[in-house]
Amino acid sequence: MQPKPAPLSPAEYLDREEKSPVKCEYLNGEIYAMSGAKRRHNLISAYLVYLACGAGRSRGCQVFGSDMKIYVETHSSFYYPDLSVCCDPSDRSELFLIRPCFIVEVLSPSTALIDRREKRASYTTLESLREYVIVDQDRMHVVLYRRESSGWRGYILNQLDDVVESSCLGLRLSLQQIYEGVELPPPGTAESEAPDYAAVNSGAVS
């Protein structure tokens, strides 16, 4: 049996990621390859970024798509969300955000459990974060987690006129807007969810 590679430090991961042709997320020394997104995923996430950019400019906020990482120091993790927003002028690393106020993940079958459990547990430790949104790509179904005075609270949204809100952007989007132009599969025909995403050998990249 081959010995398990030594865990990567955050600095080693960032250096590796700059050289790697494959995007990988990082959790406490381990790295995980990200699979390519399909049509529905891309349509939803691209349109969300477009709508958020319009709102962000008027508020002095920066809006990022899936190539910007989020660093969660409490969980020693780096993630690539589908949409992230930062309104803090002091958060200006070229490689990652540390104080996002709004994060969206669009579910893929291979990452659904990660987005619902691991990432939610990590993201909600960020003091700057106000809302975390999980959008299903295969059905009209959104879960909005909002930081309230009593703590984090989740809301299930599945009607056309249900609204997702980003308080730092001052943006309100109905599910009808979010899923505009997206052809959802008939009920019961969506691709089944995988149990986890694949770990990657953490050796150096040439």
C-alpha cells in the first residue's frame, strides 16, 4: 500500500493551484478536484453573476464568478463558489476572499452533499457573511440561509414568486428570474447525486 501524501499547507495549496490545469478545493490539507459544470448549471450561475454585477456597481461591491476562491480560516478551507460578493474595501487579495457578504452555490449531483453540509458549516462561520444560497440545477428549489439576530435560519423556496435576497447588494430575485431560460428535466429523470467528490493526490504539480 502506498503511503498517504503529507497534507498541504494553505500556502502550498495556493502555489499548487496557480500551476494546476484543474481547479481543486482545499480542506484541512487535502485537495479535491472539481468536475466541469453542465448547461443548466452554467446558465443559472452566469445569469446570477450578471444580475449581481449590476447591483454591485451601485454599492461599491465586487462580484465574482466560479474562479474566485473563498478562504475560511476556521475550517482551513478554500472553496470556489459559483457566486460570491465582497463589499469590504480592505479585502483585496488577488487569489481569494476572506470577507464575502453573499455566497451562492448551484448544486451539481457530484457536489450536492458538500454544498449542503460541509460548505454550509464552513461558510456560516464567516462573520461577514449575511446570506448563503443553494440553488438546485435540476428542479425549481432554492434554500436560503440568512443570518438573523438569533443566528442562522434556513428558508426553502420553490414557488415562482418566492424571493432570494442579498442584503449587502440590496438585490431581490424571484425564482422565476433565477430559472429564466433554463429547461428543467421532468420530475424523476434528474441525474442521481454522487456521495462525495474525488480526492486528489496532493503531490506537487510540474
